[in-house]
Amino acid sequence: MKHIFKALLLLLLVFTSCKSSDAVLSSNSKSNTDPTYWQQHVDYTMTIDMDVETYQYKGVQKLVYTNNSPDVLTSVYYHLFLNAFQPGSEMDARLQSIEDPDGRMMENGKSRISTLKPNETGYIKINSLKQNGNPITYQTEGTILEVKLKNPIQPGEKVTFDMDYDAQIPLQIRRSGRNSKEGVALSMTQWYPKLAEYDFEGWHADPYIGREFHGVWGDFDVTINIDKNYTIGGTGYLQNPNEIGHGYETGSVKTPEGDKLSWHFIAPNVHDFTWAADPEYIHDTMQVPEGPLLHFFYKNNPEIKENWKNLQPKTVELMEFFSKEIGKYPYKQYSVIQGGDGGMEYAMCTLITGERKFGSLVGVTAHELAHTWFQFLLASNESKHEWMDEGFTSYISDQAMNVIMKENKENPSEGAYRGYYYLVNSGKEQPQSTHSDRYDCNMAYSIAAYNKGEVFLAQLGYVIGQDNLEKTLKKYFTDFSFKHPRPIDVIRSAEKVSGLELDWYLTDWTQTTNTIDYGIASVDESGSTTNVTLQRIGLMPMPLDIEVTYANGTKEQFYIPLTMMRGEKPATTTRTQVKDWAWAYPTYTFTINKSKSDIKNITIDPKELMADIDKSNNVYSK
């Protein structure tokens, strides 16, 4: 009996240990911040057989889908991203109609997609599809597979979809592809039939025209059969390292039989799976203290080797910085891979072009690694809210570069502010609530997503205080990692941290093109005091920091709260707080207890953290 008790106790301890180690990767269809929240779940088991001569592969996919919604689903939809790389596709059409097409996708003034030959295109062709073993009806419309269900999926029900398909990898044009300009053989992004997301807004089966993504959380079990000379890096944990070798092995490597190796990966709780492969990859690793094992895959090119070696300790520092400033990286590994056409984030990895100067190599790695938190773990719908991933990533990666690369900028986001001002002055700004596919031009999209999105956070620090912003990012991560947060979730996190009302900030900055413009209208002496009248010129309201410099060289800080904030940001230095400014009043007057002759100058927002579009009227000088 004693032995049985000990055995049971041991099993309990083992079970508890396993549950604890996996807890950080668990996601739930419910939320502790919103009891009505739910999210779908999907598990993929996939095997492909790759022909590296023809760049074609055959795929078998088993998909187990859990309907956690309260709705009955009569249809499902898959993304077939590779179909975009065919002449006449929607991506091709958009490329030819937009005023400022992506230069990577153009050649001699023509769309590169439009000139692809049949053996250079991309495609995914479905051969068969079954639901719970029974054939079902489907139809391919561009990059979307439309599936009509004989048996609707009930709330809480799990169903299994089995699919056979053939695919071809296109020439490297955008993200996915073969034979990149840097000579990487295979950049396998968006390579499999991917189930579209269904949430409280319904289905998100958007055609792929080259913008952003939205995916279902789940577990992936992927086997890739490929030429034995190719090294693979990407998403997931390799399950058979001693059969594979290629720098993964932990012991002796078995001699492969035949011309191919079967790479078996498991990826728990992710919403995408990406890999790249090349016969010339160098594979290095470096351990992050109390963190993941980093993998680096890059071409055996003497001209880039030194930069890639020096990149590795910097990536350790970046991983530590983001884990400290946002939340701990939850997976056991991360890979930086030379591939693709620029830089793009994926589950547990990034693909970046590698023939760069060292500063650029660190910079692109910083940005793509930061995406692990903003969009991959905090999995917002970047097709609809692109600023939530690109902007937040730009903000935190600029913060990281300022520290790790010792840039020593007073405002690491200064470049983002300049970009935003350029967009406003261009006359082409559209609200950030615009769907990423619906921007009139690439310039307007890029600046709205990256620059204006970054200013959203930097300026939020001005509104609520930098310490509160740092706490907000951590709370946002704690409450919404492994979920699909919305814009309101970011601002509610800030409200809970700061105690302030901030819906006005989210509304004006992201849903309109209202601008911030304040000015000093007049400075008038009144006996031994001075009255300063300020003017709100732009429609967007803000609290104001005012700095007064006196003739004797001393300075006094004034703070004007915004009435609708229902509070004030914490003081970090001695300041004089005056009455609130209700936004509807276009002017506001406050008093300085000094004569006008004692005042040297008055400055609105001396640190320039408020995105005031016209600073020419922000300073009064004697």
C-alpha cells in the first residue's frame, strides 16, 4: 500500500509539473476581463512531400475545429494565399491600380505577378475535402476556399476536416516564394490551406492582396519531407533532431535512408506556421539566460557572416528587453532566419533579408522580434487594426534600439512623429479605422500603421504619464495574450492603470483624422500678474504641459488637465496645476503670478510629446 501511495504521489507531482510548465501556453475561449468573450480553436496535423526541383508539393491536412461561438456555422472558409501569385489575381490587379506600388513587386514598370509563367506561379489546388469522413461541397474563389457544410457545426461542437491538395511555390515576390534575391531557396510563409477566423464580427475571409493577417489559435503537428541536403528553420519544436542533424542533434545522428528527410515539428498554441529551407544555411544557436534557445539560419556567405555572428548576442539582449518591458516570452525557442523579401513576423520566428549593414540587421530583428508580443501573442486582427501591431511594435522596438544600440535619443519615437506630420500635410490621411486593404495608397497605409500607431503609444505616455504607460503595456499583455484583443482593450487597460477616462483619445486618434493644434493667443499683464490665453485650433482635445522660463533663469511647470479625463496624470516634478479645460471652449486663460517683464518665454509641451501639427504658435518669447 505504501508503494502504491508513493506511486500515486509521484504521478500527481509529475502531472502538476507538466500542467505548470504548460500553463503559460494555455489559452481559453473565455476572458477574465470580459465574461462574454469567446474564441475559436483549431488543431492542424499536416504532412507535405516537397520536390525541390519543381517547387511543387503534395499536402495532406487533418483539421480539428472547435466551435466555441454561440452560433451555428453553416459554412467555413480557408485562405489559399499562394493563389495570389497568378496573373490576373486580386493582388496583381491591386498592384497595377494603386498609385504607389510596392517596388519589390514591380520590374520595368510592370507587375512581376503579371509576367509569371505557369511554372513560376503559386497555387493551392484542393483535390478532396471531407467533414467527419463525408465529402462536402467547396469552391475556390481567388485566395478563398468557400465550403458549404451538409451538417452545420453546432455551438461547442468539434468537427474534423480532411483535405488533400497540390501546391506550387511561386517565385519570390512578396513574403512567400522560392529563390529570393539573396539566394534563399524556400521561404514558406502562408503555404498551407489556413482556416479563416470567425469571431463576434463573423467570418474574416478577406482576399489576400499583400497586406495583413488574422488567424485561429491552435496546435500544429507538421511533417515536412524534403531533400536531405536542405536545412529547415521555422515555427515549432523539432521532434526528431537525432534523425535530422543539421545542427539540431543532441546526440549521434542516424544515417538517413533515401534522398529525403522527414522533419517533424510540434507547435503548441500558435495561430500560424512558417518555415524556410536552404541547402547552404549555417545554423547557430545561443541561449537566452532564463529564456528561450535562439536559432539563427543564414546563407554561407562570407560577406554577411560577421554581421550574423554579432547579431546573436544583440538578439539575446532584445529578447530580455521585451520580456522585461511587456511580458515573458512563453515559448522555448525563437528563430531568426534569412529569407523572404524584407522582414516579416511569424510564430516563434521571423524571416528577414540578411545582406544588410549591421545596424540595419539589428534594427529589422528588433522590429520583427517585437512583433512576437504585438500581434503574435496579442493577436489583434491586423487586417482591421494594423496600427495595433505595426505601431506598437515600432514603439517598443525603438525603445529597445535606444537602449541596446545606445542611440541616446531623448524621444526614441521622434522619427514616428515626423512621419505622422508628413502624412497630415500630404492631404492623404485616412482614419486608422480604415481596413488595411482599403487605403488609397501605400504611403498613407504605412505611415498610419507604423508612425501614427507608434505615436498613439508615445503620446498616451504624455497623457497618462510614462510610468503608467509602462504599466499599461504589462497589464495589456497579462490580460490579453493568447487572445484577440481589440482597440478598446488597449485603452481600457490604460484606464484601469491610470484611473482616467480615455475613450476620447481612442476615438479622435484612431477613428478620425482630427488633429491636435494648440497655440498661445495672447500674453497680457494685469498688475503684478500675467494672463496667458491659449487657443485650441485643432479639433482633437488634449491636456497641456506648459513651461514658463523667467528672466532670472528659473522655470515653472504648469499643468492644464482636460475635463473629460476626469482626473490628472501623476506629477513627476514640481508643477502648478490649474483648472481643467473643457474641450468645447476654443480658448482658455490662466494666470502666472509674475509680471510680464519677469517672463522670458512660455512653451506649450516643451518635450514635444504631443503631436501638435503646428508648433510655430507654441512658444511665446519676450
